[in-house]
Amino acid sequence: MELHNLISLENSCYDRKIAKRPHRKVRSGCIECKSRKVKCDEAEPRCSMCRRYNKSCVFTRPSNVSSSAKTSQTPPAYEDEVPRDLSDRTTDLEVQDLELLHHWTTSAYKGFGDKPGDEVPWQLEMPQIACEQPFLMRGILAMSALHLSCCRPTQKQKWLVRAVYHQNRALPSYRYIVNDFQSKMTEQNCHAVIGFASLTSAYAFQDPDPPNPDRSPGKSSPISFPEWLYLLRGARQILDVGRDWISRGPMAFQIRVVNHPIDLSCNPRDSHMAVLATLFDRKRRDPSLYKLSDREIEAYQLTLRLLRESSAMPFLPCKTLGVKLSMFRWVEKAPQAYLDLLAEGKPEALVLLAHLCLLLKEGSRSYWYMEGAAERLMAIICDALPATWRPWIAWPVEVVNGTILSP
């Protein structure tokens, strides 16, 4: 009897389940609510859940569905809709940026090392770091877009616009850290900071008409210097502060140095630079030239010595530094007194800078973002240098441009 009652009760429960009105899932909610698995009130243009969490509200149904259709008992025919991800014109993915990231890891990253093998971290580890440091990701995307503007001339403007967009979006975060990098740079973000500093310097090499950071309203300057001269000097300060952290990360190659005396004779072209010493020798200096102060002579002699050392470094048997870091070394170590003389347009300072263009030209053969930088800088120097001084730069002009300037 008890068994019969249990069977009757079970059958009764089963009948009630069958008789229960079937539940119809709401399929017309927004994408965000569906992903959260919550009920969407379908308010337009944004449902209450998306307004609450400040999310983008996108519906999968056609936008012209009337409110009366929403309450209809007949479910909409969603099967006829085209899924958004079937086309790059409708998807929510930033396909253009995904293309930039792919281009970076397959092509644009090349040239961001100093010697063979240095660029591997730029291909593998730095994009991973950039996933946690968005300003670095934007820097990578900006350089990738800049590279595409060079590779695809017919789409040059399109990619230049994208490069400027990402660079401008990244700069505020980067500046927030570097404006007080001694306290805001940490072991966690130092690799992203120094990585972005490298990217920004490379970005400046490709900019044909950058703003001059030394020039301010009401202040005149006889020459408009490339921005990378200043950016590279600033990057050195960041390296000095985070040296211990950086030495344990993917950018460790940035802090390689040559600790032994540099043999200038290793540079087969050093004799061309050695003659510049006569410009700063009181006894051998042309008396028709104006006099130099002791401060000026000291600044020029040190600058010339650094320039000759940097030019010899790529030829040293140890091969510690390549062309790029050898050139960067000169920019970073040049005395401030020399840069002050350069800002005044002093001829001796311009002559020395013209010889730096030789390293820059050599670098353009291996680093795509340096292409054309030596020619642009040499043009600035030639415009600023008096005609009587041009014989002093005839050789570097010939190497960079393939022509000899007449005196």
C-alpha cells in the first residue's frame, strides 16, 4: 500500500512538471548582459545594467525592432541575422590594432636591438609586458603603424594617423611616471618605461618635422634640433635609476658598456675626425677664426673625444656595442656645455654634429626607423653653417648625401 502511494505521488509530481508552462529564454538582450548571464531590460540606447556599470550597450537584434515587438509572444527570427564577427566592419574587435600587433611581432620589431639577438625580447617578452602596461602597448602599436606607413606607400596617410593616435594616447601615462620617475618608477613598471622610452626615441627619428623642445614662445634659436637628441639623453637618466631592475629583465642589453680603453685606430675613418682637433688647438687654430674661451675649448675637446670613441666602438674586437648604442652613447654623454653652444649655433658645434651623422647614416642600414634621419639632420646643419665653414663638413656630407658642398 505504501509503495502504491509513493508511485502515485511520483506520477502526480511528474504530471505537474509536464503541465508547467515552458520557460522561454530572452534572446533579445544586449551582449554585455548575456555575457554576465543576467536579465536585460532592453532599454535603449543603453540598458540599466550597462548604465550602472558604464559599459557599451550593443544589441544583437536589428536596431529598428519596435518596443511592441519586444513584448510580442512570437520570438524574433534571430536566425536571419548576420553575426557581428563575420565582418571586420561590424565586429567589436579592434581588427586594425590586431593587425598592428601581428605586424609588430612578425616584422616591425626588427631593428630594436643593438646586435643580433637583442631584438628577440621585443618580439616576445615586451608584447607580454605590454598586456599589463597599456601605454607600452600603444607605443608598440604606434611604431608598428609607422612601419606600415613606410611599407605601404598607398596607405601611408591611414597608418600615420593611427600611429599619431596611439602615440598621443600613450604619452600622458608615460609622462606621469617619468616626470617623477625616481619615486613612480618601480620594479614592476621599469621595463615598460624604458621600453616606451626606446620606442619614443625611434618614433622621433621618423618624424620629419618634430617640435623643438628647446624652443619656447619668445625665445629664438638659430637651429631646430631633432627631438631624439633630447629624448635619448632623458632615457639615460631613467636607465641609471632603474639599472639593477633593468639588468634582470628583457631590456638588459640597453645597459651594456665598454669598460676598457677604446683604441681609436680600430676605426678605419678616424683620421678624418682627428683633423678636427686643429679647430680646438690654440697653437694650430686658424687665426682668422674668432677666439674661443677656455670653457668652449674644453667642451669641444671632450665632445670630439667622445665622438671618436663612439665611432670606433663598432669596430672593437670585443663587439660589445653595435652602431646604434655607440651613437646613443655619444648623445647621452656629450657635455651640457656643448649642447648650449650647439643651441647658439656655434660653427664648431655644428661641425661636430655633422660628423655624428656618419654614425646615424650607418645605423639607417640596419634600423628602419633611422632611414632619412641623417639626411634631414645634415640639411639642418648645412642651412645653419656659414659658407666659410662648409669645407670642414665636406667629407661627412659626401658620405651622407653622396655630394660635396662647394665652399
